[in-house]
Amino acid sequence: MDATLFIRPSGFSYAPLSSATRKSSPVNGTSEPARKRRRSDKKEKDMPPPTSSSAHNVDGHMMQGDVDLVGADIMIRSRTHAAQALAKACQVWPAETRRDMFSSKILPGLKSTFSTTQLFTAVFIEEYAKTLTAKDDLVSSFAENLRPLVEEDRPTWYSDLTSYLQIVRAQCQSLLNAFREKAHVPPGKLPTIAVVVQGEPEAGKNAFSLADGERIAVQDYARLHKTLSPAQRVTATEMLSSAKQDVDSVIAEATLIKKQRDVRIKSAAAAAIVALKEIPKKPQATIKALMDSVKDEENFELQKRSAAAIANLVDQLVASGRMKVVDKVVGNLVKFCCMETGETPEFHPNADKESGILSLQKDEDIQDRPDAATYEKEVRQARITRRGTKDALEQLCIKFGSELFEKVPMLRTLIEDPIRNCFSGELPANITDPEQNVGQEVVDAMSTLRALVPSFHSDLHQFVLDLMGLVARALQTRLAVLRYTAAKCFASMCSVITVKGFTMLVERVLPPINNPTDVHCRQGAIECIYHLIQVMEDRILPYVIFLLVPVLGRMSDSDNGMLDPKKVESFEIPVAIKADLRSYQQDGVNWLAFLNRYHLHGVLCDDMGLGKTLQTICIVASDHHMRAEEFAKTQAPDQRKMPSLIVCPPTLSGHWQQEIRTYAPFLNAVAYVGPPSERNKHRAKLTEADIVITSYDICRNDVEVFAPYTWNYCVLDEGHLIKNPKAKVTQAVKRIASNHRLILSGTPIQNNVLELWSLFDFLMPGFLGTEKMFQDRFAKPIAASRFSKSSSKEQEAGALAIEALHKQVLPFLLRRLKEEVLDDLPPKILQNYYCDLSDLQKKLFEDFTRKESKTIAEKAGSADKEAKQHIFQALQYMRKLCNSPALVMKESHKQYASIQAQLARQNSSLTDPVHAPKLTALRDLLVDCGIGVDSAAAGEVPSADQAVSQHRALIFCQMKEMLDMVESTVFKRMLPSITFSRLDGSVEASKRQDIVNRFNSDPSISRSVSPKTASSVHSG
């Protein structure tokens, strides 16, 4: 035989596997004999050159069956191809000598002690049967020898799996050794283990088996452990438990691999029987062998072969009229195809979910499992089962083509009947009854239809179109699980029957997307579009215009307007707003009107003092007016009167009332604030009002009052307060339904980019994905890039994430700074006024630093919570001391008595302003501004100009105690002629705006004092 006629997988000619030496023989078998001494150069030149594969045998691992390097899947695929090639060679062999030539070489493989030999012998027989056009002598002999493989019990072990059994034996021996050495059990009480394991050539009937290992791990372990004394148990329990776990682990692995080989051999033999058309009268064993492989086979190549065999089996059963068997097989295939909950949700665990989009909830499913390893194993097994059964059903669709439902009517019944029963009218009343299976049947039906639509013959597309209208109706049901399944099903239908599918999408699915009265319709339509994009990917581009109009409000026509507010069409306010808007304010109203027109939502984050409140009042009042006019014309229910809700901090509720009375007095505003008794009086007025004003805390506590209503606008003033998505106030606000949502904030992001996700989750849920998706895509790369030790790759990833985030959110953000839009605003001058410490302050400061500096230095680097608390206490002491010694010199102070005695000798006290230079400095500043100058003291009558100062002052303090000191010492003692107003936390929220209004309207009040926490009502 000429070995050069055989080609290796690498393309080189075949030669016998060489040994470890580098030298290889020429293919013709002749070569010069090796010389013991120096060889002649001439002889070396005459020697034939080595083959190109002699330096390294690239096919060696494959030919030697090295699974670790080649991989089990590649090995199985290669051997399958080899079986196919051998089958074709056998088929072209002369028929009269074929049996004599191959029978003696093939049939022994079915009785081999090696599992691999049995498996690929059966694969060869199947492939051989496929090549035949008529039966020959080999077929009958093959069939007789295949049936025992399927119907009889398998051997206890295989010769090619002895390594697994040897490991089990070794671990069992280690367990017994632990009993002997650690627990000191006498050797006579220990069971004896056979040296040879089953599957080895010299193994006899008493060889070590897997059953022996299980007996040692269970019965023998329990018996020996019971005989241990308490002292033995204390010393040996840990090692015995560890050894027992090792035994259980290797036994489980060996059992799994043995079961896997049994399933493979049985399924291959059953497939060969089907290919030979020798199905027995009682096909249960054959069907079970194939179904087990379809459900459990991890190798894709073998599972696909079993799926094809199932289709051939059903074909032969249909031809023989055994429809009961066919119905059972098809029913099981559909049931197992719907096992994976990631593709086919469970109905009853989700039956209580109505509002919400299940797709987003499943994407965000990051819950911790009690046993993560077991859960992952179950999920993996479900995926394998679905893959195999789906492949088998697809093979049926391809095999029967347009006659699928005529040949297999059960498949049509399982798909069509549940869908028609549920969606032809109202949902069945008992659909959520745990005792009924109606809901799961319709979920399975839509899931099966979705899986098989791509494999349907084109003649069956009309059947799909007949059901498409019912699936579209399912998108509007109240149950989220049905909307989720219908959305995925409808998307798959559209991806296959594209033109007619999109026609139905535009006519039936998209119109309800703007229905403000039914959230289920909107959620179903959006979820359908989401899955349609996922399924079609770039194939959806020709149809994207149909989706942009309802989903993003034709943003493609106004993209420049979204990015640049100046390019937005000017909006003429249809109501009489009692204010002249500045140009930038008109731009802001134009932008808000653009969002309103296309049902979009955004964040107005102008700098403080630029009139966010006024711009909001303009657009809310305008929309209320336009809705009233449209309702008067059409009586359309979506244009009926709806109140708007404004949620703000409690200090700003009066401010909103004042601004609405000033600029839009025609609006009926109700402040839903105050104690519960006060709020109860306003509940009946909520639907009659144009605008309802409330606070975040009240919104959280009374969310059940606000949630049932559908509001026109929902405005969050200081909206960054919902930055924490897990806070109760955030969750309460997100339960409020409204047509338009708007956030007002001068600082939308304060600490972390994740805060932006929470804001947009209120504005447009799902726009930035789930929280987990946002973390992975944006937050983590951005945070990693900001570390000082970040790599260039991390910095690049962070920059790309920031750029992508900007592109996505900037169209929905509008921010202008004062210096950008107010040309007439004088520059802000920051001036620091330095004050020297008084003698008393210096003394206290030096005493404190001398006593505490060493302690603070030691605790500065400590991670201890108490250490940090001590540092903050020290800082607070220093802050108070710098303001006034009276703030720190309390009776509990160690130096209180000595300081009081010292001041008494000096005819002074702690409240004397000489000890607090900040107070005298404040007095000097006010006097320099003409505030507090008492002209009447000199006998003069003050003029109007003197009575009303040309300057006014706002004074902020960080501590209420300091505020008291400013009032008592500076205003009442040092400048008694001045008038002032005070605003702090002790003032009721309902009265704060009155104080602000009085300060703004009465020029004789030249100054206002306030703590920093209450300053926004002044300066906003």
C-alpha cells in the first residue's frame, strides 16, 4: 500500500506515528544504514530530504487521541466524520462481498468493552444506513445486534473509563486510612478493597466497582463512625469529613461520566435503528434513548444527531399511522423546549406582576442564590435541554415543510388553541388560579411559536399572520408575564414575515404607545419594540422610521434642536404670564416646549438664580391652556383636565405658591403641606386644582394619595434629592404616573455618576438600561479611570464611557451659567476679611493644641471609628472657638471656673464682643456700608434716604448659636437702630416665604440673618 495516498488533517501525507526521536524514515521504507563513525558528506548529500512534517508531527495529538490537547468536542467531531467517510466507502464496496468484508470487522465493535468503540460503531451503522437506497445483507445483522444496546442494561463499567474508577478507589482507600491512622480503628474492622478495578484487562468478578465505592461512602462510613468514642470523634471528625467529601465528589463525577456514556451509546444505537427503518413494535425504549440524548447531551454534535433521529422517527411513525405515539413525542418536545425560564418564563410566580416591564426586571436579576453552584447547574441543564428539543422541532418543520400541521396536528393544537382561548376575548377568569394551567399553556404556546417561526415553510406564514393579531392583543393585557412573552413572540414573527409584520406593528401595536390612560398598553408596545431591535439588529434599519416617531417623537427631524436649544423652534406662550422673559429664559421655555411636543422628559439644571421656577410655570401653564382648548374641540379623553404635581423641599413650598400668584394668578394652586389634619382638608381639592404643591417627605408618606392619579406634569424641584435609587422617597416619587416629567436642579450630579442613572430612571425608565447595566457600561470604567494608578487602557475606557454617556444624555439636559447669559450682571467679588484672635481665644487655642495635638496626630491615620469621631470633635471645638469663646466655655469645660474668675477681675464677661473679633468686624462692615448709622442720636431728623439704606445685607451662619450671638450682641447692643428679619429652622415652613417677601418688599429692613441650611429660599 502506498502511504502517500492517505492525507492527514494537516494536509501532509500519512506515515506511521514516529517515536520520540526526531529522525523519521522516508515514506518508501529505504534509507542508508546508520554509521557508527563520522559520516561522509557525500552520503549526507545523497540522502533524501525529510518530509516537512518530520520536525514536528502536528497530527500526533489527534492520532494518539490526546483529549486534553485536542479537546473532546473536536475529537468527537473528527471521529464522526471518519465514520461518515468509512460508511461511504462501505456503500461503494461490491454488494456481493460487502457482508463478508465488513461484518466481522464492524459487529465486534458493538460488544467492545470500550464505550467509544461502541458509540462510533453505532454512528457508522447509522451513516451507512443513510447511504443505502435498498436494504442489503448487512442491514439485518446490524439491526439484530443494535437492539440489545438499546433495550438491555448497560455494563457496570467501560475499559476506557478505568481512570475514573481508579480515582474513586484511591479516595476510598484514603478514607479508610483516615479511620485507621486518625481515629485509630483496628484494621480488622475496616473493609478490604480490591486492588484491580472493573474495566481493567485482568479484572474479575470481585474487582472494585462503583457500587463498592458507594457502599464504603455510605454504609461502611456510618458503621465505622458510630463505633468511635467521643475522644476519637473530636480528634478525627475534621479529617474524616474532608475525606468523605472527596469520596462523594469523585463518586458523583464517575457516576455522571458513566451515565453520559450510557446515554450516548443508547441514543447512537437507537438512531441507527431508526436509520435502518427497523423500529420495533414497542418503540418506548428507542424513543426514550433518543429523548434522553436530546435532553441531556452536552456535546452539540451528538445532540444534533439525536434531534435529527427524532425527526426521522416521527416521520416513520406518521407513515405507519401510529399517531398516539407521535402526539406523545411532540408533546414532550414542546414541554422540554419551554423548560428554560430565561426564554420561557414561569407563569404563576409572575402572575401577580401587572405594572412593569418584565424584560427590565430579568436584565436586572442579580439576586444572590442560596446555592449558586446548584442554580448555575440547573440553568445550564435547562439551556442544554431547550437547545436539543428546539433543534428536534426545527428538524420536524424542515422535514414536513408545508405539510407540518397535517402530519403533526398536535403541534398546531399546542400552539394555536391556548392563544385563541386566551386572547380571542377577555382573559379567562381562572387564568391566575394556581390550580389551573391555562396561563402556563399560553406562555408555552407563544414561546414555541417564537422558537419555530424561522423554520416554518413559507406556506405556513398565513397561519402565523392569523395568530399575529391575537399576539398583538396580548401586548395590551394587564399581566406583565403575558406582555413579555407576547413581545418576544411578535418580534420573532416580524423578523420572519417582515413586511406584513411591520404593517400590523404600525396599525395595531404602536398607536396605544401614547395612550396616557392605560399604562399596560404603553409598556407592551415599548417592550415589543425593545425585543424587535434585539432580534432584527441591523435588519431593522429600513423600518426604523416607523419606530422613531412614536418612541422618540421624531427626534431624527430635530436632532440639532435637541443638542442646541437655540435651534429649537420659538414657542409663543399662549397665556398671559406677568413677566418679561429674558432671552435665555425664552430659549429655556422653547426647549421645554420641544420636550412637551414629543412627549420627552428632561433636566433643567440652570445656575441658581436664572429663573428655573419661572420657566417651569410658563410651560406648565401653557400646556394646561392648550389641553383645555383641545378638549373643548374634540372631547378626547387623553386631553381631559389633569392637575400637575410639583414636589419640592418644604422650605420652597411657599416660594412656589408666591411665584405662581405673581406670574400666573389664573392657575389654581393647592399646597398639600402641613400636618395630616391640614392635608386631609385639601385631598378633595386635588382633582379640581391646576397645580398641587407638596414636599418630598409628604410625597413619601402619602404616596398612596398621589399614586392613583395620572398627573399632567410631575416637576421635581431640587430633583437631585432622588439620587439614591434605594431611598424610600425615590421609590415613592417613581410610583407617580404623569404625562410629562421634569427635574429642576442646579447640581444634578453631586458625588457619583450613578446619581444620574437614578434621575433618568425617574424621567425615562430604561433609557440608560438597568442599574447593573449602567454600572458595567459607564460607572465602573469612569471610576477606574480616575484612580492615580489607572493604566492607559483604563483611562481610555473611561474617556470612551464619558463620551458615550454625554451623547446619550446631553439632549435631555439644559444648563446655562450666570456668566454665560447675564451680560449686565456685575462681576462677583469675593473678599476675605481676616480677624486676629483675641487674647482669650489665643490662650484657649494654645492650651487645646498643647493637650490634644499628640492625641490627634496618633489617631489621624487610624481606621477606628472612635478615632475619627475624636478628630471631628476637635475640629468642631476649633470652629466654635474661632467664632467666640462663649461657644466653647460651658460649665463642663475644665477651665470654665478659672476663666470666669479671670474675666471678673477684668470687669468683663464671655459675651463681651472684645473676646470675639468676628462680631466687631461684622459691626464695622455694616457701618462702612451705611447700615446702622444712627443720625437721630445727634438730634437730626433722618431723611427718607437716610431711613432707607442704600445697601442691604444677607448674613449666613453655620451654627444657630452664632446666629443668636449676632442678633443679641451686634444688632441689639452695638447697632440698636437697625431693623432686621431672621429665618432659621425654628420658623414654620408655611411662614418662611412671608419673611422672604417682607424682606424683599420692605426696603427699611436692611439685613436678614439665616443659617446656611435655610439659605436657598433667600438666594434661589
